[in-house]
Amino acid sequence: MDFAFFLIQLLNGLQYGLLLFLVASGLTLVFGIMGIINLAHGSFYMVGAYLAWSLSSLTGSLTAAILLAIPLTVILGMGLERLLFRHLYQRDHLYQVLLTYGLILVFEELRSLIWGDDVHGVAVPALLNASIPLTDNLSYPVYRLAISGVCLLLAAGLYFLIQKTRLGMMIRAGASNREMVQSLGIDIKLIYTLVFALGIALAAFAGMINAPLSSVFPNMGSQVLIICFVVVVIGGIGSVKGAMAASLMIGLAETFGQVLVPEVAGMIVYVLMAVVLVWRPEGLFGRG
Amino acid sequence: MNSRLTNILPFLVAGLLALFPLVESTFYMQLLTKVLIMAIFAMSLDLLVGYTGLVSFGHAAYFGLAGYAIALMAPKYETISLWWSLPAAIGVCALFALITGTLVLRTRGIYFIMVTLAFSQMLFFIFHDTKIGGGSDGIYLYAKPSMNFGDVQLLNLEKLENFYWLVLVLTVAVYLLLHRVLGSTFGRALLGIKVNEHRMRALGFPVFRYQLASFTLSGALAGMAGYLAAAQYGFVNPEILSWHQSGAVLMMVILGGMGTLYGSVIGAFAFVLLQEVLSNQAWFGPSAKHWQLAMGIFIMLVALYLPQGLAGLSQRFGRKPVAEAADE
Amino acid sequence: MSEMQQVPGTGMPILSTKGLTKQFGGLVAVSDVSLDLYVGEVHVVIGPNGAGKSTLTNLLSGDLPPTSGEVIFEGRDIAGCSSDHISRLGIGRSYQKTNIFLPFTVFENCRLAAQSRTPHALRVFNRARAYTGINRQAEEAMAAAGLTHRAERIAATLSHGEQRQLEIAMCLATQPRILLLDEPLAGMGPHESQRMVELIKGLTQDHAIMLIEHDMDAVFALAHRLTVMVNGEVLESGTPEAVRSSPAVQLAYLGGEELLHD
């Protein structure tokens, strides 16, 4: 494996890992702060991708589609939190699993009714539709670099939001002590709604920006969801830092696995998870 | 309800079901066979969810693994002997449950749900991505297993009603086995672990070993169901391992009322029949294609408004809660 | 036998800790604690809230692993062993916050506790209620704790005091030799407290008891040996009389008041 080839795989792995982080960070925040297991999280990734596809064919521009779709997903997230998820905070995880499993079925069928069951490609924005030549016959697409860049920006923003802002402080306090936050007169319900909508918007956004690379297809959410579960298990529930570390780990492991040992590549992430479970059952950055 | 009635009721139901082949409807007999197989599957999961307090969302792994086990063991175009292939398939599942159990039981709560799901997906991708089990197309089983004694054929399972009776007998056997196990000191300890795991440990119970034993037994029985399902349909593909299968069986357990074995049987009946009705094209026309939409809404409604399932409905009218009933 | 053990400091302790320490991050909850338990003796540990008494109990029962130090039981270091293992060695505990099986009957609570002692507990085909030995053990424990008349009641429906009694009964049903009792009188009325004190007195003969308690009447009614903990450390340890007259204790913990006029 020469250096250019290695570099390409490295960049691909990082890009995939960063994208996973966008989906997994929402999942882990909702787990950690609200104590909710949301199986339908992957459906929002799918919704994002389909919105990107349908709106970009309407407007002719992926950027415009994304700008339109983000507020839509935020509204969807807030609405679902108010309508459904709010009833689940005090309930056993079992019922959270059931409700969100039912939600997946509903999302898949609605997707089928609205958008059909075909696979669709999404065009890369013209501005980013270029490649950087690495050697005579190897080059790297600018769009992938752009995705990585955007993901990094969002990750930094998320870090800033949670560590440095008042909202982030409330989020962190809400995670550790619900009663205390409520007694301070802070509206925990509003925080929950915002966190949930944020998580969903991140997942949907990941679906949107990845649509040109992955294209859009039925059940695309569940594949991502399960990998994100593995990310959260490895990183530790509620830990955004852990989600970042685990996402990159899995992104690289899967990308290099596919190149070096394609026969067993599908298993690598699960083996990683098993190793972490034996070594640190609470996850790498879990609270223990 | 008095306990004597509860004791004979399963036999009454089983007796009635044994007479069902007199109806002579291929469609309904196949449907009922499917229901009973799902009932075994659901009872195996109820042992975990309802009696041990472990919410597994990856139970299809054991169901599907046994299906693949029989399909891979069977020689092409020839029958395979039930006498060794059924125990072998169950054994494979028990072993897999034992191994995965030692890993997943290191976690609790949300983690446990995710990890069980992840391990079942691992199995899904193994069979989906590799050629071991024919990839995404799966494998065909051209003949039903044989039940011979020496050269004498005891039961020809190719005949629909014979296969049905076999499944019925095994369903009753699993019910009685679990009933017995749950009434034993072992079963009491499991219930104690479900209610207060921490205190059980403080009382000196090696909780992990109990949970692992329960997990293994549960996986083995799910394997029995998967073996029968593969034999009934005559093929297996990765869908048998999918998480929709895990979700469906969990739904059956909740729908019937978890922590009551008979609830799992009721839940399997209700769920499979509902599935059949909703996807019936004669009744719903082209929209039957989208039956999962109605099913999804139904599942959400059950989660929100019927947490104790159908068995919980009857308890509202004067039945005792499970833990108390266990004391009889 | 028992006369010898009544004298503090003689005979062999059944359980002793040496330099037991527990840190949570930067916080030292239990610091370098050494104490001994003898059969036939009640060793009371007192101290203000947050002194580390409950953490100490958790270290002895295996609910928490110590950061450093030893727990010697019959000549063997059992520090860091799991709580179920420690329980099976014969070290039983009750919890400060009632920790029972709320949906089960009182009898089933005790029966489960007794069942934990049977070597064949993993048997899957027996009938749980058919074990007369276990049933008798459970009944004896209920009788000792004065709960026989409540045997068929669901634990969740008991009064607070009765739930505390059940907590002790379950502990007794495991037939331990060492009892670690974490504030058994918490939240009890005077009448119920008196019962509990009598119960503990009756158990003293053949058990080694470590008792954590705030109720000073009970403390001095029961204690053969008294340890005062402050900020995770042992401030003073000895006979109740010696501790009572210790100037350090009076200053730091009792403000020179309570103990003298108990």
C-alpha cells in the first residue's frame, strides 16, 4: 500500500467517522440527558437524505435543499418530542424500545408512500464537484473533504455549546440532577425539547450532506443506527467525547478493514465492541 | 381465577388445538403452525424479559441461527433426521447464547438493549455478506426433517397436520418446561433478580450465573422455534435474523402481557393474526401493501396505553399480579 | 467461651480491617480505618452524617471495592471480593434505605434469602415451596424479627417499621455469623425502636455485629465497643466508657454535651 493510497483510505475513514459522529452524538445526548433509547434515530438520518434529494430536485441546488430541510427537521423533532417522547421519560426502557420501533415502521411506510421505494442519486454541488490529484492516477474528491470540514465545525460548535454556554450548563446539570434544575426554576421541558430537536437535526443533517455519496434508498436509516449504537456502547452513554473517539475508531477500522480484509470487514466493528465490553463494560468514556 | 382452572386451562386449549386439523384448511393450518412456532419463540423471550428483567432486542439471532443450522446441516434434496438435527440446532444456539451472554450480561439497561441488538446484527451481516449461507438469497430446504425409528417412519412431517401436531406437542412441552422451571428455586431467584438485582447479590446469589443460565435457556428455546420455522417455510434468508423479527417477538411478549407464560401464547396469536389481517389484499386492496404503517401505529398505541398487555386487561378485572400469583 | 469474648480485645476477632481506605476521585470517604469485630459483641460505629459510616459498611459487604487496605475474615483477605461471595462467607448486611422485594410477600422475601444458602439453588426442576429446610429457616427469621403474623402480606403494603424489621429478617434468614446493620432504627417510632434493640440484643450471643446508629439510647444500650468516625477517619475507638470520656470525642463530635447526659 503506497502512501497516496493510504492517505485516501485515511481521509475516507476520518470522513466516515465524522459523519457517524453527527448521528451518534445526537443519540448519546438524548440517552445521557433524557434517559431515552430512540431506535427511530436512524429514521431521521433517512428523512434528512430524502428531504435533500426531493428538495434539491425541486430547487436544483443541494445547498438550498439543505437550508430548507434543516428547519423542517427541527420542527419535526420538536413536534415528536411534544407529542410522543415526552410520555416516555419516566417509563421503562422496554416501552421506549417498543414505541420507537413502531415509529420506525411508520417512518418507513410514510417514506414509501411519499417518495416510493426506488434508489435515487443526488448531485454533488457544482462548486465542490472537483478532485485534488494525488498521483498520476489517484485523486481525492473535494466534496468528501468538505463533509469532513463541516462535521469538524459542527463538532466544535457542539463542544462549545455544551461546555461554554448557559444552555450547555443547563444541559449538563439536567443530566446529573433533574430535581435541582427544576428547583432553580429552569424549564427542564424546554431543555429536553431543544436537546431532542438538536439530536434529530444533527442526524438528519448527516443524511443530507452524505446523500450525494451514499445516494438515498429504503431502510438506509437502520444500518446507520446500529453502527451508531456500537459507537455509543464503545464511547460510553452520554459522552459526546466518547462518541467522537468511538466514531473515528469505527470509521477507520471499517474503512481499512474493507481494503485489507474484505471478507471479515463487516464483523470488525462488532469485534471491537466485544473487546470494549470485556475490558470496559461502561464504555471508554463512560461514567462507570 | 382459581389456580386449579389455571392449571388445566393450558391442556384444554392444547386439546382443542389438537382437533384443529379436522377443519381441513391448508391455509389456516399453516397459519396456526406459524402462530405456535411464534408462541415458543415468544415464551423463550418472556423468560428473559418478563422473568429475569433483561430486555433483549436481539432475540432473532438465536431464532435465525437455528434456522441456518438446520439448513446448513441438511443434505441437499434429502431429509435430515429430526432426532439429531433438532438437538444439534438447539445446542448451537445454546452455545452461542452462552458466549454472547457472557458479554452482554456485563451491561444493563439501555446498554443491554443496544448490545443484544448489535450482536444479532453481527450475525445478520455474517450471513448477509458472506457465502456461508447463500448470502442475501439464503438457502432452500427441500424436505422436512424425518422422524424414523430404524427403518420405520414414525411420523411423516411432509403431511401438514403431522407437522402441526409436532409443533403443538413441542409448544405444550416448552410451556410445561418453563412453568416448572419458573416455579423452582431457580425460577424464584430469577424473579428476585428481576425485582431487585442488587439485593439478590447482597443475599449471596451469584446473579451473573443465574442470568447466564436464563439467557442460555432462552436462546436454546428460541433456537427450537427457529428450527421449526425454517422447516415449515423450507428456506432461510438473512431476514430471519433481522431486527424486525426481534421487534416482532418483543411485541408479542408485551402484547400478551409479559411475565405470564400464557400471555406470550396469546400475544403470538394476536400479533400473527393482526399481521395476516392487515396485509390481506382481499380486504384492504392495494393499501394492504403498506400494512406496516397500521402495525407501527398499533405498536405505538400498545406501548403508550397497554403496558401490561392483554393479560393486564384481565388483571384489571380482579386477577392477581404476577409476583403474587407466583407464590401459589 | 462467651465470657472470654465479652472482654474486649481478647480472643481472635472474626473480622478485622487494616488501613481500609476508599477514595471517590479526590474525595476520601473512608481513610485508614482499622477495627475488629468479635463474636458475642456489638461494635457500634457513630459519627456525623458524611463521616463515611455507610461507605465503610459497603466496603465490608463488598458493595464497593476499597481503594486500599485489608479486610481480614478468618485469616483471609477478602477486600474487593464481590458482595454475593462475601454474603456466602457468612457476612450479612441490612441497608439504611430499605432494600427489599416490594412486590413479594414477607414470607417469599425471607424464603429467597434462606434459599441463597442452599447448595442446590441452581436446580431448575424442584418446587420452590417444597424445600422444608428453607421454609423453616425463613419462618425462624420471620419469628425472630416479629413478623410471623405478616407472613402473607405483600412487602410494599407493610408500615415503614415493619419493612425495617423485614430488612433484618432477610439478613437473618441467610444465617450469617457477622451482621452489618446500617441504621436499623432509622425512621422508627419509640416502641418499634425498643423492639429492635431487644432483637439485636438477642442476636449478640452468637453473632458478631457491627451497628451503625444515631440513636444514642440504643447505642449505649447495645455497644460493647464503640468507634467514632469523623471525615472518614477513626477519631476514637474503645469501650463505651473510654470513648465517652475521650476529650477529643467530646470536642469534635459531641460538643461536650450529649454523651455525658445520655
